[in-house]
Amino acid sequence: MNERDTGAVTAVWTDFGGVLTPPIADTMRTFCSRHGLDPRALGEATLKVAREFGTDDIMEPVDTPLVSEREWIRRISDVLVGEGYPPMELETIADAWFDGREVNAVWLRALAAQRETGIHVGMLSNMVPTWDDHWRRMLAPEPHFDAVVLSFEVGYRKPEPGMFRLAQELAGVPAHECVLVDDIEANCAGARAAGWKAIHFTSTTHAIKELAALTSRPATIGSNP
């Protein structure tokens, strides 16, 4: 490790879906159950549509965005219909996607404890434009974050370097003092490539301990959701 990279983290950037919320796989299963879909079939259809836009990242077409959510759903529906499923007659999946979704209160408290000691706390998310109101109703950003960076607003998305550069500039600290906490390893790899540190989020307890070690601030751990 380079000597200049040994300083404590002073800026924490947390992902939203899968970190501040239950795992994406859980939300996907709930959504599919409500709409009579096989999660595997939906995943394969979404991947097929993503490849029409030259990517294997299933959300990239809609959270940059390269296409409207309505058109994205139509394309996925067309693939599913070809597999024998009924059409997805939705203009947005946000209502069903966010219904009943809970905030990870333990992680939120841990971030608040870090922020109280002077750590910059921000949210860094690949977000679909039409989902913006939904997540804000679920978790009002103002009391919790010093800054919020969303893919559809800035034209970059994790793991692209531009996303991390913008977040770092907002925090006003060197790259090696930033850490990303994310449930997707590819995003963590992108952060490391940008000179950041990263915590691959696999459980709330693990992430809190890892974060405390990086910031040299005490860990605040409650019951794990």
C-alpha cells in the first residue's frame, strides 16, 4: 500500500438498494410473486434487453438512462411474452418494487454515528429517474446525508470513474479518504480503481465493523435486520 493511502477514511458513500434496503434478490422475489413471474425468466429477459444496448448490466439502460422506463418494461415484456408469459402491463415497476420495502435502520444509525464525529456521509446510487420520488418517500435524504449522487442526474453510473470523481469532489477530500459501501462487487472494484477504499456489503454487522476500522471511529451495532 502506498504511504499516502494509509490515512483514515473521512468520507463514506453508501449505496441505496441492497444496502439501505433489503437484498435486491429478496425484492425481486417479492415482485415476481406478485406478478406471477419466474425470477429467473425475468432476469434472463432483462439481460437480453440490456444486451440490446451493448451491456450485460441489466439496469444500465434505465438508470443512466439510455431508454425510458416505460420502453424498457415494454421490451422486457415482449421477451417474456415470447416465452409464454402474460404481458407486463406496467408503465413503472416502482410502485410494486418499493411497496413494503423497509429501510435498514441499523445501518442508518451506524452512518449517523459516523456523521456525528465529523465523517462526511453521502449516498451514491444507480437510480432509475422514475424511482426518485419513491426512494425519497422511503428515506428522506436531508437528515441523513451530506450529499446524494444519482446516476440519472449526473450522467455517470457505478462503476464508471466519473461517478466516483464527482462524489469525491463533493466530499472535498482525496480519493484515498473515500470509501464506497456497496452490495455489488463490480462497483466496489470500480471504486478501488478510482483510488477509493471499498466495503463489499454482505451483512450489516460486517459492514459496520469494517467501516469503524477504516474511519477509526467506534462501531455502532444494533440488531441485524
